[in-house]
Amino acid sequence: MRFFWLVLVLSACAPGVEVARNADTEISTAQSSLALLDWAYLSRLEARAAVLSDGARREYVVLTYVTRIDRNDPAISSAWSKGSALPYAVSDTRRVGPHRQEAGVIRLTESAFRAALRDGLDVTLISARTSHSARIPARLFGEAWRAAEPLT
């Protein structure tokens, strides 16, 4: 019985697929589960794919989270994929316990998102202190795509 409750509690903590609508902005967001993609010596990279819709148009993005376990900010300066710069913007910086985290957004075209549905997306995030290179799995793009299907 204890095992059942432990599994139930741990499964509730797992970051899964989410669909939400902001009543103020009327923007709907369908996002994939969160995946740990890279763990370097002092920092880690996590990401999820997302589709945003206001009813008239859709935006396709990758949400990134770089967390440093020392007291330095991640300070990501650029994002790349196979030698091409990706449009990256910092959306938030915060403390997570004693650690520092930067949340960022990589905007994708619909065709790039569709390609990532098949092949995943190779990304490199660069800062003065570190860099993270990883492949964002195609399954994350699939989760967000399927979750976004009912969005208008």
C-alpha cells in the first residue's frame, strides 16, 4: 500500500503535457512534457515544445530552462542549430533555491516545427560561462502538436 501512494505522489510531480488558456489575453498554450537534455558540470538544460494560439494565428516555440548550481546567472547569449542562429529571448531569470535559472524562448516557423516533429531539433545554447548542446526529441514536438489540435 505504501508503494502505491509513493507512485501516486511521484507521478503527480512529473511534468507532463499541459494545455491552458489565459482568460485575460485569450491566448491558449499547449506544451509538451519537460525533458532534461544536458547536465554539464555546474548547469543543466531542460526544454519543452509549445504551441500558442490566439484563435487567429499560432506561434511555435521551444521553452528552455538553464539552471546553474553555483551562484552565477546562466546568461545565455545565443542559440544555434546546425550552424544557424535561432531567435532566442530571455523570458525570465529567477532563483530556484540557492541556484539560478534562466527561462528562454526559441521561436520556430511552422515548417521548422514540422521538421522537428520528424527529426527532433539540435540546439546549442551559449553563454560566457558554459554551453549546452542537445537534441530536443521529436516526441516533445509531437506532444505539443497533438495537444494543440483542439485549440482554435
